[in-house]
Amino acid sequence: MTVLAVFRSRAHSLGFLAAVKAAGVPAQAVSTPKEAGVGCGLSVKFDERFLPRVRSVLARRPLSSFSGFLKDGRYL
């Protein structure tokens, strides 16, 4: 199952994408869906099995523009 890390900042999305890739998580930048409610932007898409590792990366570099994790159109 796919999860999106949703950000209000495109720069933060791209920086976070680089960080999760460096942590060995296969991920990509995708357009943020309207269901996220944060306007246009970029999100980081990854497989749910990597969620613990992605959370760990986020804990080491908290970003003020992070809105949450979106799965099936709902925030976790």
C-alpha cells in the first residue's frame, strides 16, 4: 500500500525525498492530491512497509511544513 508524506513546501518535499532515499527508501516526488487539503505541492510517495524508517528520518529532521502521512485519502 502506498503512503504519501505531505508537505506545504516544495523545497521541504524535495529535501525530505533526498533524505529518505539516502536512508535506503525507494521513494518519488508526486503531486499532492486535493484530498490532502494543502493546495498544490509535492508529496513524497513510498511503500507503507518503509513507514517506520521514514518516520525515523522525519524525527531526525523535523520540517515545519510537514502536514502528515496520507493513505487511501486519509491522514494516518
